[in-house]
Amino acid sequence: MSGIIRLLLADDHPVVRTGLRAVLDTEPDFEVVAEAVSAERAVELATTEAVDVVLMDLQFGAGMHGSDATAAITALPDAPRVLVLTTYDTDADILAAVEAGATGYLLKDAPPEELAAAVRTAAAGQSALAPTIAHRLMDRMRTPGTALSRRETEVLELVADGLSNQRISKRLFLSQATVKSHLVHIYGKLGVDSRTAAVAVAVDRGLIRR
């Protein structure tokens, strides 16, 4: 890709946006054209501004999640590429972002040269996954029988939040029997026999965020 790569920074922390802009401004082919303090605003700006790559955080406090904004942006006509830039590297976060259409996934502690390379790779329409993230996805593909599904991960995250089966069923619009079935599968995949043990193992393996 030739010419200037136009960027949209989506992060609710002013210090992070300032730091990112300082790093990106040193690259002669980058131009930060807009900043968004919320996921909703990121979607708006991606619709109205001529942007090539969106650098998207995942967590914005209250409101839309970064992966939901990613899905909304990548569904646009002539959509910009979305490069997730976050502090979270759990399977749940990675899968949600990739399934939403993110072109790349990078952690915020990545060195400036790695960030710049990822932006150029994403702008060219190629996958830009941090090595650790790519490794995690490959591990899931190699051992699909032990990987939690997206729904199983959602159930386990609510278990970790202390919700009962009844409350989980209401939150996810599932029957209690279905929630129990998911828990049985989770226990089997993680090699545990209790809710507490399932949460402990999942946190230890980086499957859910804690």
C-alpha cells in the first residue's frame, strides 16, 4: 500500500491516546485523523471519516465493547481495517475480536517498531497478530477438544462473577438445563469437577479474564 495510512485511535484513556499518537506521528507514512473516547464514537467516526486503520481498545468501561465496535466497523462498505490494541490476552478476548473481523491483535506493551509494522500489515489487508496471540490461536486449533467454545467461555465468565445457573440462564437467554450442559462440557475439557476449580484453571490458563 502506498501513500499515507490514515488512522483512528479508539481508547478511553487520554494518556494512552497521547502516547500512541506520539509514537505514530514519528512514522512519515502515518496520519492520525481522529480519536474516539468510546466504542460508539469509533463506529461513528469510521463511518464519516476516511480512515484506513482503526486502532481499537477492547474495554471502554460502560457502553459498547471493542469487539462489538469492531464487528460494526468491519461490516461497513469499504470498511477500514481494525487492529485491536489492548492489555488483554485471554482466549475470550482474542476469539471475540477475531470473530468480529479484526485484521490484527496486538498488546499495548508491544515495542513501537512492532506497532508500526502491524499497522502497515493491517493497512495492506494482511493478518497482523502478535506472536503470542498467534501461538494461542494455533494451540486452540491443534487441541480443539480441550478448547472452550465462545458460549462456554461466556458461561464460565459469569460463573466467575458469582452468578448462579438461574441468573446465567436469564443473562444469556438459555434454559437452566442448557447452562448445566455447558458446565458439564467445561468441567470435562478442563479436567475439574466444581465451579471453583473450573474458574481457577481457566484463569490460570488465560481462558478468561480476572
